[in-house]
Amino acid sequence: MSQAIVRLLVSRLLQAGLVAWAVGTLTFLLTRALPGDMAYRIAAGRYGYENVDRDAAQAVASELNLDSHPLSAYAHWLGDLLQGKLGHSLVSGEPVWQELGHQLGHSLDLALTAVVLALLIGPPLGMLAGLRRGKALDKASLVAATGLRSLPPFVIGLLLIMLFSVTLGWLPAAGHGTAAHLWLPALSLALGLAAVSARVSRNAMARVASAPFYAFAMTKGLSPQRTFWRHGLRNVGVPVVAYLGVQLIYLIEGVVVVESLFAWPGIGHALVHALVARDVPMVQGTALAMGLLFVALNTLVDLACLAIDPRRRPA
Amino acid sequence: MFHSRWLRQVTVMACLGLTAPALAHDDSLDIVAPWEINSPNPSRAGHVFLRMQVAETLTDTDRKGRLSPGLATDWQVSEDQLTWRFAIRQGVQFHDGTELTAALAADALQRAASRPGMLDQVPIAAIEGRGNDVVIVLDSPYALLPALLAHSSTQILAPASFGADGQALQVIGTGPYAVTSLQTPQRLAVTRFDAYWGEPAAIEHASYLAAPRGETRALMAQSGDADIVYTLDPASRLRLERTANVVLFAEPIPRTVAIKVNAAHPALAEREARQALSQAIDRRGIATGILRTPDAAANQLFPPALTAWHQPGLAEQRHDLEAARETLAALGWQRNAQGMLERDGQPFALTLTTFADRPELPIVATVLQDQWRQLGIDVSVNVGNASEIPAGHHDGSLDLGLMARNFGLVPDPLATLREDFGPQGGDWGAMNWSDPQLTELLETLSQTSLPPEQRQTHIAEAATLLSQAMPVIPVAWYVQTAAVTQQVEGFSIDPLERSYRLSDLRWSDT
């Protein structure tokens, strides 16, 4: 077992290095290729658009040495990255590491709460539907899952604010600072995730429940709950957890949109603002953090699959 | 059955979790606005700290927008108009307990002058503290100096606010509120400063949250999550009007939606062509349909809030497509087979550049595109970053730029006008257009303190010149909006957007 884990971790580590290089290079190329003058963009981000003029842009260009050759700027950046330096934000002047530290914490809070909520909502409903195929709950969950998954998180978020903040007045609409502020953004992400998990676990449950070994377990006299605990749960768990890995894309993409809607100070929100202000070190830093987060979460999913599914371990 | 029981338990737990942290009204006054707090540096986000009444400036403005004493109680200029003395208010404490002295104020101004900002245009020779006065020596006369010292970038912070490299690390001001926490770029919390030199504030705690999305802000007002929400999009305003417990406020501010015109563009060089573009704009339609404020239709560059510069007698700019067509025909523009205008084989084609920081600008841009197309002008709209307008100004690539220009950056619009309509034009003003007469008028007005009547004649001349030559085509005046909870009393909008006037507010008893 330990050998499988080591092999997994090594390959993921290599992957992380590759992701870091690719993300950094791509963001570097793309931000250079964007139309518009970088110095003016950065000046607008720093001083507010009202105060952007040629003087401000020239001050920015000379301070940041923006006129240097792109290749030398790239080599400089790559060298810094190898030493673990991400530089300073061009807009706020703070070290990128420091800014990422704050933002990553907020984003992780949001993403993990969303995953936990999704697991609490999706698989239980799905398994129940799988045990009662064709019944009302199964049909209703199909309709709900299709509806939720086809709505972008942005729309789900607005609907949740309308319901829970405006109509019911239970939860704050946006902002951050207290635990209550976490619920709506996390739920906006969780509902989309839960929709897919519910369908995956429904199908897995249906397959397991109709398998001969499940019928045999019942025949030998186990009660329905024992059969489920002993022979159902683990078998259903593998595809649900594995599929969660696939859904991470949805989660990371959703974080960007949802954070901006709820004024949540996370990494997605920072990425959008850094792009607008052409704050290249922040764009690279946030994209890098999101790429590595993706690799890390995938590794966790793989480890969880290894733990759940003995067939994946070498004999 | 077992499964459903287990499920029911999970569901109940999840629901309990959801209802537990329900909203409780706290004692903090929560303000939400679109503008982010980039940094503690006065030159970068000073406006937020000024508005939240954390920091103060040497000069201030009164209710009517006129210059009034701030941290300076009084100011005088020498006979030769070159030496200004600002008497510093005595007994003023910074939030860290340091006493405000003329030397500290002079240090803060020197810092402001060394960074990009309003002080750029002042010919400063020296700034120093002498006794109780801050003395500013100029190379040439500059009558607007006191007005410029009301700008947020010149706010006076305590020395402890700055690190060794001169960058601000925190904001220690002299205002009625002191910073308790600052989480850039979104949140600022303040608490009442009991040793404030003026009238103490009634409300003890307040917070500022930057929420750039208009929908989010409106929903926060609607749900009672925020006490005061600034800058509402027109669609949300309609909904908020029907919301109980929320009162809407609207105040005309000295900001004008206008089109910056490249006067060197072959199609735009003639004054008549610019006037034809102006005649083809249905201003009332834009003001009513998009801004939802019919009175916002602009017949001149200066809104009524700028009492000195606004010309009350001017007629409404009529929407007259026929007249516009005739004007263009007289300039030699002919309709081609597709109905579009051509002259010497060249089509009348323009790019209108604008930005989305102010949500109504892209919508107004597409309306203009449609209205000019009716004239036979092929307009493409480019919605980008605000900085594309000054960048296009300098590399000459801009044709037309739709912007919202603030003439109230400092209490006297003259400072902004000098930047916009100088001999070289201005990043946010004229492009490849200048008028020696206007330049001279603006110079005279800004350099010398004229007697009021003579000053008014000069101003009227300059304003008339601008509205005839149209280097910038006015479209609409801006109205600042706010949604305020009924639990707050004493609210008003500062037309100069210098202050949120927190210290005037109190919780209502009901």
C-alpha cells in the first residue's frame, strides 16, 4: 500500500512542477499579448481611473522597468520562481505571497465548506433515489439535479440571495467577517456539485443494489441497513469520490464567479481584479495557487480512492 | 426505514446549521460602495479614508461645496502671490496620540507632492513648517492652491503611518473615526475617536465594504445587510423604491458623462461636424431611459451643481437628426448605396472607446452608436479599461472616448479644467484641440485672485467658448444615488463626494 502512495505522490509532485511552469509561462505570454498599454493599466489599478494620466503611467513604467525586453523579464520571473519568490503586486506593492496567504485561506474555507455541504446533500439523496428507482424521489432528484447543474453558479447565487437574504432575512447577502457570511457562497457552489454527486451516487447505488452480491447478502439474512453498511456504502463511495475529482474544475471555476458576486476576498476575486489591472505578478501568483490547489485536491481524491478501494492497491 | 431516518437526521442537522447564524442587527453602521481600497497610501486610496472621516485635509468644504477651514484654520498669500501661509489648527491629535504640528503637516504634504496626484500641476518651490504655519513657496502664482489642498491625496497622516521606505503601512489620521481594521482591498472598520478636535460622532462603530458588483450592492441594501449603499444601477433603483425600510437618495454631482473627441481625426476636425454629432444625440431619451433621471440631460458641460460655471440661460440641446444631416451634407458628406456617409471615397467610420467601471457607460455607448448610425456614421464600440482613453490620447489612436469626468475632484473645477483644456489638451479632456483665448482665460483665473464680478465674466466667457467649439461633447449629468436604511437619521450625500458625513448620522429611536 505504501508503495502505491509513494508512487502517486511522486507523480503528483512532478505534475505540480509542470503545472507551475506551464501556468506561469502561459499567464506571462497571455498578459503580454493582451491589448492596451501595461503602464496605463497598472496606473489605473493603483491610482483609480480618475487619476490616470501620462505622468502616472510614466512613473509606473520607470519604477517597474516595464520597457525591458519581454524575454529578460521572463527569465527574471522564472529565476525568481525557482527560488520561491513571487515578487510584489504592481498595484498594492505588497508581496504576492502575503496577499495570496490571506486570499487562499478565504478561498479554501469556501471551497472546503462547499465540498462538505455537497457531500452532505448529494450522495445521501442520490443513494436514496438509487434504492427507490423510478419512484417520486428518484424523478424529483433527476429534475432538481438537471436544473441545478445547468444553472451557472452565478445565477444560483443570486437566487439564493433573493431567497435567504431578501425574502427570509436569515443570512447576510454578501461580504465576509462572520461565519454566517460563508453559507450562501458555499451553498451556491455546493448545489451544483451536489447535483452531479447525487446522480453519480444514484446510478452507483442502483448498480450495486441490483448486483447479485447485494441480493445474496440480503438472502443470507442481513438486515437492509447492515447490507448497506457492509456491501453498499463502500462500493458506491468509489465512483462518487472519483467523480468529485472531475468536478474540481467546476469548483475552481465557480470560486472565481461566486467570490466576485459575494464580495468574498478570495483568490478568484483577486485573479479577476489582477487581470483588469494588468497586475502580472498577482495574475501569475493567483493562477499558480489555483493550479497547485487543483493538483493538491486531485491528490487527496486519489488518496481517498486508494483508501476506499482495495482493488487499486497492488497485491 | 433506516435509510430515510439517517437521511432525515442529516437534513435536519443541515437545516439547523443554516438557521443558526441568522442575522442579528449589530451596532455597526455598514457602508457598501463599489470602490476598492487598493492600499493605505493616500495617493492610491486616500478617497476612502477621507470619505470614512479617518483622515482630514488642510482645507475642507462646507455644505454648499465652498472651501472652508479644515486642519488649517486660516490661510493667506503674500503680495507677490508666491508665498502661502496656512495656520495649523491647535490642539489636534492624531489617532495614536501624537500632536499635529506645522512640521508634521509639511512632511505629509511633501510626501504627497512627490507622488502622482493633484499637486503635480502646482509650481511648488518649497514646503516647510514655520512656527504654527505651513509655508508653501511657489515659482509662479497659483490661486487654486487652497482648493487643491482639499484633495484626498493631500491628507495629513501621522508619521507612524509610514514605513522606512516612505510607503504607508497604516492610516493614522486626525478625523472623528479611527481605523480598527483594514483588510485591503475590501474591508475597513472604524471606531469613534473620542479625542477628536471637533464635534464628536454619534455612531460608535462603522465599516466600509467594497462590492464592485451593482447587483450585489443592491441586494445587500434590499436585505438590510448594509445600512448605506452607494451607486445603484438604474434597474435596482426601481426595485429598491418598492422595498420597505429603505429610503433612496439622489443628488446631482459635478460629474458629466461626455464624449472626448479627437479633433485631429479627418472627420472630426470641423467644429460643424462635432456639432452635428451632438445634434444627433437624443439626450433626453438617454437620461430618461438609461439613467432614469430626465433632468440629467446635459445642455452644457457644467452641471447645475457647479454654480459658478453652469450657464442657467442655455436652451436644451435639441435632438435634431434633420439639422445634423444638413450640416454634414454641407461639409461634403454624401450617402452611398448602403445609406452610409462618404467623403472623397472615405467612409465616416469611428470607434467609440469606453469602460465599464461605471455601469451605465457601455449602455450609453451602444445608444450613441445606434443614434449616429441613423445619420449614416459607422460607429464601433470598444468597451475596455478606463486607461485606454488616456493611452489613446497620447498615441493618437483614440477617435471618440465616452467618459464620466469629475469636475469636483477639488472644490474648484478650474483645477480640472486646466488639466483638460490646456494648450496640449488633456488626458481626460480635449484632444488635438486648443484655443489660445481659452488657455489665457483659464491661466488668468487660476493664477490671480480676481474681484468676483470680473472672475464671473471670465468664467462665463470660458464656458461659452467650450460649449460652442465642443472639443468634448456633453451627454448627461451624473446623479449620485444611495439606499439608506430607515434606522439611520441625518443622511445626506456630499455632492463633491469628499465625505460620507458619518459624524452627522445617528441611529433612529424607532
